[in-house]
Amino acid sequence: MSTLKLTAIGTSTGVVIPKEMLNRMKVSRGDTLFVSETPGGYLVTPYDPAVAAQVEAGRHFMKDYRDTFKALAE
């Protein structure tokens, strides 16, 4: 478990994320992180849940039309 420190940034409050944690999430300065509230607390992730749902819908669509995509690839 890691701890994060809150710090003042002008009139706002920010959080300092250690470099090792950023490397493990494969993000860097300027990237966007997404925060979701879960029953166990908050989840911070670099992956947009809306995009994940769209990718899953695409996979389902491709599975349903597998034969069509195979014919198009020939």
C-alpha cells in the first residue's frame, strides 16, 4: 500500500504521486487519470471506463460477425 500527500497548489489542493507509481500506471505529466467511486473506496486508473465499454461492445460485435469479417479480409 502506498500513501499520497495532499499539497496546496495555488488556491486548490493537489496530490503528489510518486514516480514509481506513475511508471507502473504507464502515465506521465499531462496525462489524464480517471477516478471511480467503488464500495471499497476510490479507484484511480489511466483507463477511461467509457472507452472500455466501447471496446467490449466492439469485441462483441466482431464476434457476432466473425464470418463477415473473415470474408472481407480475403
